[in-house]
Amino acid sequence: MKEKKTGGSRLKISNEKLKFIAIPLTLFIIILVLDPADFLTVGNFRSMSFQMVELGLISLAMMFAFISGSIDLSLASTANIAAMVVAFILKSFDGHELTDQQWGWVLVLCIFAAAAAGVLCGLFNGFLVAKCKLQPMLATLGSMYLFSGIVFMFTQGKSIAGFPELISDFGNGTTFGIANTLFILIFVIVLSAVLLNKMRFGKELKYFGTNKKASLFSGINNSKIMMKVFVLCGLIAGITGFEYVIKINTAKADYGASYVFTSVLCISLGGVSPSGGKGGVFGVVCGLIAMQLLSSGFSILGLGTSMKNFLWGVLLLGVMVFNYYLECREMKKKYAGK
Amino acid sequence: MAKRILKSNECVLIVLIAVLLVAFYTVNPAVLSLGNVFSMCSSATLNAIFALPVLLIFVSGGIDLSFMAIASFIMFTTTKILLNNNWNPSIVIVFLIGIGMGIGLGCINALFVNAIKLPIFIVTLATQFLFDGSILAFVGTGKQVVPGKMADFGKMALLQIESDGGRISTLRATVLIVVVLYILIWLLLWHTRLGRNFYLIGGDMQAAERAGINVKKTYVLLFVIVGAICGIGGIVNACTLRTVIAGDLIGGEMPVIAAVIIGGANAEEGKGNVVATLLGVILITVISNNLTILKVPSYMQEFILGIFIILSTVSQVLRNRQKYR
Amino acid sequence: MGNHLIELKHIRKSFFGVDVLKDLNFSIEKGVSTSLIGENGCGKSTMIKIISGFYEFDYGEIVINGKKYHHLTPIEAMHEGIQVVYQDFSLFPNITVAENIMTNSLIADNRRGIPWKEMTQSAKKALERIGADIDTDILVSELSVAQKQLVAIARAIVMDAKLIIMDEPTSAITYKEIEILLKIVQELNAAGIAVLFVSHKLDEVKAVSKNVSVMRNGNIVYSGGIEGMTQEKMVFYMTGRELVSRTFIYERPNTEPVLQVKGLGLKNYYKDINFDVYEGEVVGITGLLGCGRSELAKSLFGLMPCDCGEIYMHGNAVQIRSVRDAMKSKIAYVPEDRLTEGLHLSSSISDNAIVCLMEKLSSRCGFLNKRKMVETYQEVLNRVSIAGMEYDKEVRMLSGGNQQKVLLLKWIATEPDLLILNCPTVGVDVGSKSDIHELVHKIAETGVSVVVISDDLPEIRQLCNRAYMMHDGMFCNEFKISETTSEEMEHFLTNNIKGREE
């Protein structure tokens, strides 16, 4: 639809995208100028690509929740449930002598199990929000505790570790020089982009996020959309759980709790509005790269990762102030043009 | 009128707390012993203090995520300042430093909330990272033992009662701070213009502007008060623990927010009150403390907390539905 | 001179370099009710906001009670006794009725404490004064729209007001309540309180006010007594052109009715509704607010499914339990409140145009057909001229009348057999109103049946060929517009009111 718009609007859209690219690009150039020798190494890029997968996945899930005008606080807990399921499956195969190919099938089983666990959690959230009409924030706050409580109960509060070396080799391995886990992220990015831009679901989701009542009055099935959003969030979170188990080789109940807020930071950088209806995959990916560049770039520069949180905060505030300023200017222009 | 009171959230909470206490008592009579009651008071102290900033922002129509980061920053920085200068001042001065710093950080929050027309949730999420990061980046890392007078205050007892077995049960003086703060905030919210203005802004910001309320100024005062309470909370935490670790407290936002929500506060509608919030804190403390006594493993507690949050919100939704019928 | 309560002299105001008010002169006499009319976007609301101190003006001066102001704050305006009853009431949903009534006066008096007891008493007194029976201890979120309006008026009179500005006060309330409101206005005038009555409905203006001012393009183009003012003159001053209104001529074809409703009922709202609508017919349903007309419409559209009775489309019984059921039966519904129920304000015009067509514009596996989307919205939006139209412009940038056109087009695009319009021209200026009426007639001529729900009798008369009057959840009269005079219809409506009061 975007191709056929009037000339002026095409310019505006590319402006919007330019704005998102500008942030990581500026950071990239700054770091490049300051320390090209350490920054421009294959190793550095590889380690960055390993690090950003989990945050990227959770951010994409959070993006869907935000576009619908809600929030999912239970993403990390859902990921941990899925991780636990994967860990139990791997443990149960541990003693057996399996060939490489058989391990491959086990991994496929794990992916499906993790996705199924995530979807189940998502269904539960969706039930609370769409059917019981709870506010998403409260419902997912409750299920956040519920899910991590479940993991605690099954694991007795201990972490599950020690899976076959083959698994962690795969999780930390590369194919064509690209981290295996990054393929998962790329897959989910493409999936999200297709869902959001090419599918009816994405269009309806945006309508729903912009004005829930008007979409109900326009024949959109609101509770189905809400259900789908939470199932999708659960699905992506489940995949995240699988990803981190094969990478760090452990599953535990309180892993990655901070990702929930960090992901909000990430998608806010990417222009996704918490009031719903606005946002896209492109912006989120730019936000993700910007955050990753900051945290790893600054450790390369020897500034220490302790600056990381501080700079993330500064970056988000800066971008918000800048956007607000731009918006004010745009409003002025619009009025003047009237 | 009587019906309304019976159906109110406070009443439900009191009944729930009573039922829980009776249930725990039948399993283990030690639950209602003086020692346990005192220990529940101590463990409720911190959550009770931090519930106030959350409540204040809730009634003003927003969700604050930076309160723990502010408290953590103040707790660590104050101790650091005192230790670096080899200073061991009276506890009043320590609190004043904490409150002063809280006001400063609150102003930073207010500055951004006023400058950007975005939800408080997002702004305070950013400042949370800002404050959290600046502890490690600019103040320092590691562990510190607090100066003597702070530790003394943390140990100070309001009441000490020796029970039959010779065990001494202590009610800590920090409980007094909670009592004073709750009375003050209750007065603020119910009997001052400023407090009512918080509700008005939470109810309908545009209408508040039309009524002649200076919304920006009210936000500044709101975040200053919130910052000051966080400062007090940070210092109380430092005094009780006697050692402070950089970045401690951060990540503990959710149980506090959960307690306020169980207390019936609602950011979307600008609802909430002090008494119900305190009851929410008590409910959560009763659950978590006594489950520990009953030797329920700590990992079960999160599960039970989650169930309580969902049940209490479901019950609120159901009650609202009845009202509109 | 001394008779003037407030005088605006040479007021200018511009936003971002665009003049909204140009050298405006306006005055209100003490204790007299004045009406202010004008099309949307003529600067009415800007002027109100300047009088209430909410906006600063760029140039000129305001004289209130002989005191000159070059700069007016909301608090100063309140101290001068200026009160506004806003269209959306500007009440706080999360606090009690009593506090809502008293809050403004407490803020204006700069009182720091909260006198709870005194507050309840004064609030009760204020409500008594306007004859409203509302519990002062409940939250405003639990009130009905009409009750909210009364609370807003009570809040204004509590403040020792000298001038009460009512911004389109009748857009949300019923005939019966309008009568009460008009009585209140008279009482206020008798008590020496001036009222500035802003309205779109010309007949009310005549009923309520002594003076009338008409605004157009940021200027007052007419000011004077109400005597001798006719509907046609008012319209002429407002729009600068003369409008021809025509009635709808209809001949019933010899076919089965498109919609047939038999014994429809929904507990507490309406019961035993029987009517039918033929192809290309425009049928009106009128009655007081709360008579069940909106609920009936919502039932036909599946938003509030009925509990008993049958609905037939083209002679086939249909079950309508949800919006999607209704859409499958080719029923479309244009809601009353376009801002919250009708449009996705921050979405583009083109997106709004095709929101109901998602099923058609996507493949079976859920992929969107982008080319078809573009074609569709271009076709849909080009049916009517919409001022300021750009496909990717946000809908909220349009004026109320143009927004309403988009909303109507969005539903016409679904190619319905039955189009239900609930108050299609609320808050729409006179110019767009006639555009919309023309559009409705055009659609009807293509064979679509239209049901118009409205409490605006002149509108019903202009739009429909037949009308039902609803009262207390039941149909009580049926009219052929061409055979009934407006006096007769009004007579029935008021008789129903009296019948209810007895």
C-alpha cells in the first residue's frame, strides 16, 4: 500500500525510517572513529550477534503487545517455562547414546515443545485479558509470578544444567560465520514483519491498538485479536527460552527477568508507542542494534559496562525529547500549511 | 451506605487477611505469637514505605518504575558520602540528606515528564536505567558497611518483650516511620488541595487544566514528594541491613506494585487510597512471612503471590461489573 | 456601555501563524442570555477559551465588569464569575459528585484544606437549585450522560457565576432534559446571571436566547436581537450561502421488505418492536434519549443482542449475535459518537476507509492484497468531495463534518443492504450537514435501505419518507413525512413527554 502514496508521503515515510537508522548509525560512527582497531573485528561482531538475540526476541514479542495497546510483563517467565521444558527433555535424553542426526531430531522436538509451552502460557494470558477482561498489565503481572512460581516448583529453585556438549556446541556455533542463534532471531524478525505488514492480522492489530471501540464497531473480532497477540507473545517467548538454554546451557526460574524492562526500552527507542497502534519491526531492529552497539561498543572503548544502563537511559530520554521537538515542529508546519 | 462499605475493597481485604491469619493459626499457633507479629511488622516496613510513592503516582494516573532506583541510588550514595568524609552524624541529618537527594532526583523525573508528552511509565523506565546506571558509573561499586549511628537506628527497638521461653521479641523503631508517613500521606491525599489535585489529574488531565490547576507544577510537587519518600525508604533500608550493596533494591519493584494493585489502586482510573494500600501490603506480608514459618519452600511463594494478584483483580473487575448493572 | 458584563475588543488570535480570530468584537449584557452560532472551525471554541482564560490572546483587550484585561488567566476569569459548561462536561470520573461540583470553587478560592462536610451540603444545595436529584456520594463514573450534564451545570452555579458559557449543551441530552435546561437558563437569567449558549440547533437558539451572534471565519458577522431572525437568515449568516432543503420523495417498490422486525425485545430497554423497511427507503426512528432507540439500533447491529423476537433480511430469518453476524447479513451501522466509536483518529484516511473490508482485501490464508487495497480506498473516498483530503493524512486533522463523511463512506464501501445511521449529524456544521443528507439520499436511490435514528425532528423530516416515534421502549406512532406537518410531530413528541410525567 505504501508504494502508491502521493509523492510527499513517500518522502515522509523514508524520513521516518531514516530517523530510526540515524540512532544506531551515529553510534556506529562514533565508536568506529574512537576505536576502529578493536571494533572492526569479526570476533566483536560475532559476540554482538550472540548477545542481542534474547533481547531482540523479547523486544519483538513486546512490540506486538505494545501495538495492541497492552503490555506483557510475563515474557521472561514464559521464556523460563519453555526453557525448563527444553531442559527436562534434554535431560531425559542425556544418558542415551544418540547419533548426531538423532540429536538433531531431539532439538527439533525441543523447539516444538518450547513453542507449545509458550503458546500455552500465552493462551492463559489471553484468556485473562480477552475473556475475563482484566487489564493486561495486571493480568500479566499476576501470570509473571505464576509462571516463575511454576518453574520454581518443578526445579525446586535450582538451576538445571549439564546438557550434552553437542547442544552447547550447536548453540554457540556458527554457520557461514553467523551465529546459529542469530538465525532464530532473523527468522522471528521476518515472521514478525510479514505478520505485521503483509497479513490481515497485522492490519487489524493496528486498527485495534488505535481505537478498540471503533474496531469492535467495524466488525473486527477484538477478543480474538487480543488472544492472538498474547499467543504470539507466548510463542516468541517460548522460542527465546529454547534459544537461551542451548546457548548458556542452563535453565533457571529467574533468568533474564530484566529483559522485560530492557525490551520496553528497546522498542521505545524504535518508535513503538505504549498507547497502541504505532510501531514497526524496522524501528525495533534499529533500537536493538543501537542498544547493542552502546553496551558492547563502550566496553571495547574501555569505558566499562557499568556505564551501559546509564547510557541506555540517556539515549532513550534523548530520543524522546528529540521526537517531541520534531513533532512540535511538524505540527507548526501543518498549521501553517492549512 | 452500609452495603457500600461491606462491598468496598478495604472490607474484602480485611476479611481476607483475617481468614488467612486464622487459617495459618490453625496450622501453626506460633503465627499469632508476639514475636511473629513483630517480625511481620519489620518485614512489612520497607514494602509499606515504597508502596506510598507507587500509590501517589497511581492516583495521578501513571505508573512509576524509577522509585526503587531512586531509593537505591540514595541509599548507596548517602552511605558513600558519609564514609568518604569519615562522618557519623545523627540519624536526623542522614534522613535529611536522603530526602534532599530524593527531591533532586524527583525533580529530574518531573523535568522529563513535563518536557515530553509521554506516559510516566516510559519516562520513569528511562530514568530508572539512568539512576541505576549512574550508581555503578559514577558513585561506586561493591559493599559498604554503614556508619555506626545509622546501624544503631536500624537496631533501635520501640518495644521489647520477653516471652516465656526467654526469647526477646523486638518491635523496631522503623515501624514508627511507616506510621508517620502513612498518616502524613493520608492527610495529604484527603485534606489538602495538592492531594486532591493528584486525583483530579489522574481522573482527567484536560479537565484539571480547565479547572485552573497548574498540571506541570503539580507534577513537580508529586515527583518531589515521591522522591523524598524514596529517599526515606532508601535510608531505612540501609539502616536495617547495615551493609549496602550497589544496585541493591533494584528489581524489587514488582512485589510493591503488586501490593498496591491488590490494595485496589488503579492507574488508568486514577483510583487508590492509603488505607487499602496498607492492607494490600499487610496481605502480601502475611502470605509471604507465614508461608516461610510454615516451612513452605520460598519458591512456592511467588506462585501463590501470582494467584493472589490474579484473583484480586478478577474480583475487582467482577465488583465493577455489578456496579454498572 | 455600563450594561455590558463582558466586552471583547479587537481580539486577535493566531495559531502557528494562522489567524483564527481576526479583530473580533463581541459583548454580552448582564443577566441576558445570548446565543452564539457558527459552523465548525469558525473560531467559536477559540473565543470561548479566550473568555475563560484558557488561551492567551495576541492582541486586543477584554473588559469584564469595567475592568480591562490584556491578559486573562483561568483563575482570574473564574473570579470574574465566568464559568464554562463544556461539551464533554470536563468532570472527574474518579471522585464523588459532591467533590466534582465543589472542586472548581475551592481551587478558585485558593483553599488549601478540604471541607468535606461543607462540600456535600453546598453540592446538595446547588443540585436542588436546578432541580436535580442525584446522590452526591457516588462517583461521577457511575452517572448517566444527562446526570453528568446536570452536575456540570451545578458546578457552574456554585461559583457565584455572572456568566455561564454552555458549549453545545443539548448535544447529549433528551428533549425532556432540554426543557429542564431551558427552564434553568431562564431562572439563571432571572437571578441576574448571563448565559452564552453555543449551539448547532437553530430552534433551541430561538427558544432560549434574547440576543444572537453569528460567527464566520473568525469574525462576528451578525449581532442583534432574536426577533425577526429566521432559520434561513441564520443559515445564510453562518455559511454565507443559501441552502435549499428538499424532502425525500419515495415510491415503495412491489417487493418484499429488506428488513422485517417482529416482536423484538430486550429486557429493560425496549419491547415488542415491529417494523419493516423496503428497498431504497429512508426510515426515521425518533424519540427521547433513553427511549430505547439507540439500543434497538445496537441490537440490529449485534452489539446488544436482543432477547426475543425475530429479524428477517429479505424474508429470511437471521440471527444477529455479533457485529460480524450483522455484517454478514449486509447490515451497516454508523455510530453516534464518531470520535470514540466510529473512527481510528490517528490512522490515515485511507486506512479508515477500508477497515470494514479486511476480509475482502485479504486472501484466505490471511495475506493482504495491497493493490486491491489502494484501488478500493481510492474508489471509496472519491465518491464525495472531502475538504482537505489526502489519502495518508490522519483523520483527526479533518473537521467534524468531513470526519463524518469518511465514517459514512467507510460503511457505504461494505455495500450494505441496510444502513443504520445513529444521529448522523451531531456536531456537524450546517454546510456539511446538507452534504451528508445529499449523500444519504444518493445511497438510498441506489437501492440501499436506510434507517436514521435521531432526536432532531427537522433532520428526520428532511431525510426520511417515513418515521416511527419511540417511547418507553415501544413504537407508538408511525408517520408518512409528506402527510404530516412538523407541528403534528412535535405535538406527539411533547405529548409523549407529558404522558411519561403523569
